Amino acid sequence: MWVFVFYDLPTETEKQRKAATEFRKLMLKDGFTMFQFSMYIRPCASRENADVHTKRVKQWLPAEGHVVVMSLTDKQFGMMEIFYGREPQSKPEEPDQLTLF
């Protein structure tokens, strides 16, 4: 599973900028990676794990702004086409699966 967070937060006042920065820092601390500006992604081992991270994002929501949280399966993520200009780009590396021995 992959969890996507898309957001558009106001940054006109110092208070708004601080809230937006704190939201971004919390996502980074929780293992999200910037995919595009204001779009962060995080791989998860299962639906249950994705639900845990989605719940965390909901707890961090700033008072103002627009946030969308979406989950995709690995198969859906793999069907994504990525371009910079007209040149196709490779998809982000999937993390190695945790192995316990």
C-alpha cells in the first residue's frame, strides 16, 4: 500500500506558515517523502499499517487549508506514468521489505 497526502495550506501570515511547516515536518518524521511540492507519499506494508499513518495525518491537520489523504495498492501505484516535460521518468524506489529472522 501507498499513502498519498496532497495539501494546499495558506501561508500568508506567520501563524499559517508555522502551521504548514509543522505539518510537513510531522509527515517527514513519520516516514513520508516529498513526491511533488505539497504532495507526500509513504509506503506501507499492509492496509492496517496505511490506516495507522492516515489516522496520524488526520491528527496533525492544521486549522486552515485543504488536505487530501488517499491510499493506493502497489499494483495501482505501479501503473502510474511519471514525466518531467516530455521525458518519461522512473518511479520512486520501493523500499526493501522488512525481513525478520
